[in-house]
Amino acid sequence: MKTIKTIIVTASLATAAMGLTGCAGMSKQDRNTAIGAGAGAVVGGALTGGSAAGTIGGAAVGGVIGNQVKTTH
């Protein structure tokens, strides 16, 4: 049961982050933050065997990294 729960949490966080990237009013930095959070959630969940803490931690770290990415356009 724990595996199903963590898959749902990971998928939900990734879906929410990816959904935010479609907002027309978002800046490039906001989109990068959302994409980073989604990717971080997936990677964090995978690296920790699907733990909720790993997923949330990955999302936080990914969001920070995405926020700091410099775009040239």
C-alpha cells in the first residue's frame, strides 16, 4: 500500500508542476521553477524508493534549482 500512496503523491506533484507551466502569465523564471519542482519530485521519489519525504524534498530542491537557472532569451 505504501508504494501506491507514494506513486500517487509523486504523480500528483509532477502533474501540478507541469500544469503550472501552461499558465500564460508566468515568467520564464516561474516556469523554470515549476519544471524544476516537478522533475525534482520525480527524481526524489525514485531515489528514495517513493518516500513522501524524498518526493517533497526533491520538489523543493528542484524548484530552487529551476528558479536559479538563467535564461538567455
